[in-house]
Amino acid sequence: MAFAGAGETVNHPGPRGLLYQAFLVLVVLALVAGAGYNAYANMRARGIPLGFGFWDQTAGFDVNLHLIPYSPLSTYGRAFWVGLINTLLVAAFAIPLATFFGFAIGLARLSPNWLMSRSAVAYTNAVRNTPLLLQLLFWYNVVLKSLPAPRESIRLGDAIYLNNRGLFLPALVPTAEVAWFAATIGFALVAGSVFAAWARRRQASTGAQMPTLAVNALLVVGLPVIVAAATGAPFTFDYPALAGFNLKGGVTIIPELAALTFGLVIFTSAFIAEIVRAGVLSVPRPQTEAAMALGLHRSLVTRLVIIPQALRLIVPPLTSQYLNVVKNSSLAVFIGYPDLVQIFAGTVLNQTQAAMQVMSVTMAVYLSISLAVAAVLNAYNASLAPKER
């Protein structure tokens, strides 16, 4: 076999090589066809569904967490969407939180403060060397299930309740004035973006810095507050209240969601911390010394000099950790969180016996999510590459 180097011509296979390759393709196709026919014959002999006719059948089971309307009279297809949304919900919570804590712990490991750096080392070593499933069971069974019953809830006034059935928070109920509030926030975001772009161009041409952060804070926070005071409150609150042996009203964060999120965030942040530490240490020390010689504060050196250069090495392995968050969320089945695996690949599969269809769809969903996350981060990583002049 010949390998082409720079400027060399690639050698194409001759007739014998093409014949071998064609034979190999035929063998693979024959094996796939044989396996498919064998599965079809066995499924037909055992009365296992061969299509997706079950998709529109009544599910007949309830789900304790659903962000879209669902009841036992809903279809298996509806149950699939409930499980998918619950899986995406965990990822939406866990990925930003794990990133924030991972960066904070990674920078803490490099801190000159001995106590802070040693604490970060102890955290990463303990978490990375403990199985994720064990951590999930710890958070669920040891921490959350040991909380008091609803009547003895840990409470903050009459607004927040914490017990072994979850965290109960006030729910926002929109009023007629919410349209003005939403339009104001949209205008503030656009105006803030325009001002930030103008400030960057001005700094590039004159070197003068503008208070971009303060102006954006005033726009995004101050302007909506003024509009809300003038037009009326855009939201009212629906407070949870004790009714019988449980609480009603408000928003409930069930223990399974909390345990899964805590476990994924803590476990993943330890690995992200090591990635951040390695990326920061890869930045040549003269870069830091030059920035310090210009009189920049240490926090500015980290934010403006070190992190932008380190990101080019941090993002590729960070992508793998984000993909692991999505895939590791399937361990939710062990603590009873109703994600895609528990609802669709568990309950729906057991009731319909359509194993091939259910598992194929489940694997395709996880593959699609992983490819989408990887595509976004690869595009971001490409934007970090030095531009050719």
C-alpha cells in the first residue's frame, strides 16, 4: 500500500484491487441482508410488530414530568416526544452549569492560593474516580430522599418549599402587559448588540474603551423595569400551597430531575476542569508576562489574553464532554427520571414488544443530538482559528 505525501501522485488500485474491494462489499451486503432476513423471520414467527403501527395507539401509562400536554390516553408517539423533551431539558440545564463550574474549578486549580488550588485538586480527583451511576444514586437516595415530608417542608416564607417530593417554586403567570415587556427586552438586546459592535470598532481605531458591560446592563435590566413600572406588572405569581398531603400550585422540580442534574453537572465539571487547566497551561508564559508588563490586572490578563488562546485547545475535548452529558443522561433510568430511555426504550418497548423499531429510533435520536452538538462546537472552534491575512 502506497501513501501519498506532499506533491506526490495517489496510486489508484489496479483491476485485482478493485475485484477484492467489490468482493468485500458483496460479503458485507450479504451478511447485512442475512441478518435482516433472520430478524424479520423471527419477529414474524413470534408475532412481534414489524412496522410503526403502534405509534398511534393509546399508551395507557402516566408520566410524572411532561412539558407538553400528556395523559394515559395519549399515544405512544406522544410519549416519545415527552421523553425526548425531558432528555433535552436535562442537557439544557447540565451543559451550561457544568461549563461554568468546570471553568471555575479549572482556574482554581491554577490559583496561587494554596487552599483554593488543593481543594480543586481534591474535588477533581474524588469526582473523576467515582462512577457516575454511584453519584446519581447518592444524590437521589442519600441526599434528596432524606428530606422531610411535605407537611414538614423546609420553607422560605410562603413562596419556596423543599421536601422529599421536590422543590416547589412560585410560577410566573403572564398578564396582558407581557407583550410590552417582551418587546422592550427585544429592543434592549438589539440596542446592546449595536452598542457593543460600535464600541469594538471605536476601540480598534482609537484605543479608547467604552463601558459596554454597564451600558448593556442598564439596557437589559433598567429599561424593562421602567417600562414595567409605566405599563403595569407583566407577570403575577402562582404560589405553591399545602393541600392535603402534598403541595399544589407553582412550579415543581421533581427529585429525579434534581438528582440527575446535580450528578451530571458535578461529574462533568470535574473533567472540564482538567481540560481547562491543560488549555491554560498550554499558553506560552511569555504571553502572560508581556500582558502583565503592559500593566493589565491579573483578571484582565486571564480574560483577554490567556482564555482566548487556550480556547483553541479547550473546545475540541470539551465537545466530547458535552456529548457525554447527553449520552450519560440515559442513566436516568436507574433513579426513575422519565427520559427517552425510560419512557420509550423502556415502557413503550415492554408494552409493544417492537424492540427493533424502538431501539432503532432511540439510537437515531441520540446520534442526531450528538451530531448536532458536535457540529455547533466544530463551527465555534473553526471561528477561533487564526485568520489568514
